[in-house]
Amino acid sequence: MRLSRFHLATVKEVPADAEIVSHQLMLRAGMLRKLAAGIYTWTPLGLRVLRKVENVVREEMNRAGAIELLMPSIQPRELWDETGRWEKFGGQLLKIKDRKDAEYCYGPTHEEVITDFARVELKSYKQLPVNFYQIQTKFRDEIRPRFGVMRAREFLMKDAYSFHLTAECLEKEYWNMYRAYERIFTRLGLAFRPVQADTGAIGGNASHEFQVLADSGEDAIAFCPDSDYAANIEMAEAVAPGPRPVAAETMRRVETPTQKTCEDVAALLGLALQRTVKSVALMGSDGDGAPQFVLALVRGDHVVNEIKLAKLPGMGNYRLATEAEILDHLGSEPGFLGPVAPRKAIRIIADRSVAAMADFVVGANDRGYHLAGVNWGRDLPEPELIADIRNVMAGDPSPDGQGMLQIARGIEVGHVFQLGGKYAEAMNATVLDETGRNRSMVMGCYGIGVSRIVAAAIEQNHDASGICWPEPMAPWRVALCLINPKNDAAVAAVAESLYAELQARGVDVVMDDRGLRPGAMFADMELVGIPHRVVVSERGVAAGSFEYRGRRDAESRQLGRDEVLALLAG
């Protein structure tokens, strides 16, 4: 490729609406152009990178035994009604009508379509297991599209769906895909972590996210540097502490006239924040489904984990209690709430750390007062339910017992699910088993954000000058920069010869023959992120050498032709 015949349009200024580095650099390097909110045109340069990622994904999916197909992006409402997701999916579902007023959506995902395909095409257990995948554009109508292609409305995704007769067979394919994902992200040169994750709205039984580590990531990841343990903050287990200490204080009422937070109460009393207990008033349901007032207790320095809490009995559809409900059950107002002597019977759910506390501080259910020196079994009954309901913190013990947890930020680029029978049962997708009886298939779902990977890689690989692509993702591996202001035939001949030789050896090389000044030319190559730069100049030709510089090198060095070829094509 010669840049004189290529569309490369870099810009110097950082766009005002670009909030994160990847968005800024993709626009400055000329990889993207905005068409509408969350909708972008991929330029020839951006498309080269996107295709590099897509090819690696396709190669590893094929290697893992998956079969590629291509499903329609426009999906009829009837399929979504079968699973009940037409209404449940929410505002992200872009709904459209044709000229006959038939309703469709622009596919945000393809569980319904692939299940419809499977129930028609798959008739016998002998056709199982099978894994179908596609690489296709999706659309989700994000409330606030931002961060460029990181959270765009239109995006390129690889989605795969496997079908099985048994859960055991599904689990085998699940780990096959897990290993394929590890190979994909390793080949792309990314620093990543597979983490245990919640299945979320898609449903299912087990799930892992693949997170690219980056400070700008939207997700918090808990991991142990001394082991392979990693989990989304929503799923990471907070290990139960040791046995409860013996009570050493008498419960007493303390005045806290304006102190409503645990931080302020601890400061007033001169206590560590870890001695306080936070009371969160909620409405769940009892065993008969009737509304039930719940007080969830976590240590003052901890944060309630909403996902963990929602998985507990009676808490599936919980909500925050209103001030009227709080007053009715506790006789107080927020800021002074606690589990001691409520006005009415309530359910207490205590985090493991709270259940192990002695001599702690809670609200007194009376405006302007708290209780100190509170102890379980003496001042209040033991909690009805003890469970892990908090987010882990840096320094917490790792659940695998191998060390302490650290917290990092990550960008989700892949997700694998064991869906089980959710969609097959809803859509009556069955096959005949060995006995000739109809059985619902079980499914797996495996997604990769192809376009998001591009942005995530930039977040992880950049410097003050621009992008520093991992070699497998770079638009070109080598930039051959021609400096020839005098149009010296010898310089041009040497450049053409080296260019041809590199191409012949299979090196993905671009020649910058635009005639720019060296400073402008080099700035463009650094911004675009080409891993290797070789300069052909009059001085170099005279000396029989080339100026070489790796994208991350501090200095250039002079290499002979054989050295260049050995380095780049050896």
C-alpha cells in the first residue's frame, strides 16, 4: 500500500466531544467519522484494524469447531413475543414497522433468531452438539451513547450459539469457548482477565466476562495477583471473617444531633468507621409473596451489592422502602435507622462481616441518636439471614485462599454464558433423543465486541504521541518513510527495492510516499501507531543504511539492509 493512493486524514486537535483517549485518538488518527449519536463510519484506516481483529476472531472460532453463518439484522416481533422479551428488553430495542405495519426490531442480539433456525434445522440428537456463529452489526438504542465505539449504538459483534442435548455437553462446549477466547485475546496482544460474572438480563446458569485491563474501564474487577482468581465486583465473594469477639461494652444511647452518615458518626464518637453498621431499608416479600420490610446491614465502610442481595430468598424484586414505610416499621427517619427494637416486626439480613461484629454502633430509630456498644444475642436477636451482600474491597482475602484481592478497572470485550433451556423451552426447540422422545435443547451463548476491542486496545496501548498498536492489530506492521525532496532516483530506487522485498516476504508494509516533511510524516506514523518505522533518505542511501525506530523505542538506530530484513521479516 502506498499512502499517496490511500485515504489518510489525520487531525491535530482533540475533538471537544471525545471524553476518553481511544475516542480522541480514533478521531485524530482518522479511523472514525461520526454520522449520528453513537453511529460511526469506519474509514479505510479504521476498517483495516477492524478486519485484523475480525480475522483473528474468525480463525479461532473455526479452530474451536464453530460454524459460521449470517442471520438477518432485522427481526420480526413474533419471535421476541415467544420469549417475552419484546417488552422486557426495554428502550434499547429499536422497533420499526414495514409498509404493512408489521413490527420488527433491529437486532441487538440473536438468541430468538438462532433458536428459530435451530428448531427448524435440528431434528435429532445425532446433529448435536453444534455451535453456530456470525460476525455482524448490532444496534442497541443506548440512552447516552458515549466514548466513541466503546458504547456506541451500532457496533460489530461476534455472537455464537451452541445447542446440546445435556447440561454436561453444554458445559464442555462452554469451556471450549472459554479457551478459544483466551487464544483470541492473547493473539491480539491484549492484557486481559477472564472474570466470573452475573448472567444479567440475558439469563442463564454460568457466565464469565473477558475484561481488558484499562484505567478508563467502566467495570471494577477483583483479582488476586497470586492466583488465577478474578471476578466482576458484582460477583466477587467477600469471605466470612473469623469468629465474633466477646462483648466488652454495655449498650448505650449517644447523641448525634446532625450526624446521619456512618462517617460522621464515627468521627463524632472517635471510633473507626469499621465499628459502625449501615442500615438500608428495603421492601422485599415473604414466603407467600406479600410485601415485607427488610433491613439490610453492612459495615460502615462497605457498600451493599445489589446483585448479591437480589439473589436472596424474597429479594428478587426488592426496592428501597419509602419514608412512610420506614416511619411505620421503625418509627424514625433515614439517617438514624437501626435493627434494635423496631416498631413492627421486620426481617434482618446481615452481611457476614456484620454478623461477626461486637460492640458496634447503629441508629437508635430516634432522630438525633445512635446506639453504641450493641451486641447480637443480647441487645437484639441474631439476624434472620446472614449472607454475603457487600462489594469486596482491596485487601480482602481472596476466596481461593491464595492471597489478597486487588481492584482494577476493565473493559468488557467478551462474554460467555451457559443459557440452559431458557430460550429453547420458550420457543419449543426440540430434538429426538436416543429413545425417540422429544427433548428441549440446552444452549450456550458466546459474544465478542469486535469493534469495542479496537477501542479497548487503544485504551491499553497509547502514549503522548498517539496509538501504540499491538502488532496483530496494527493497520500495517511496517511504515517505510521516503524522504526525497530532491527526487533523487537512487533514493526512490532503494525505497522501491526494500518495499518490494518486504512485501515478497509477507510483511504488511505501507510506503509513505506523500512527500511530506519528515516531522509531519513521523508524527502521522506515531499517531496512527505503526509498530515499526524505516526511513529511506539520501544520507542513508549514501551510507548504505536505514534509520529504524520501533514505535515504543526511545531512540532511532541505523541498520543495514540485511539487518532490517532480519528484524522485520526473519
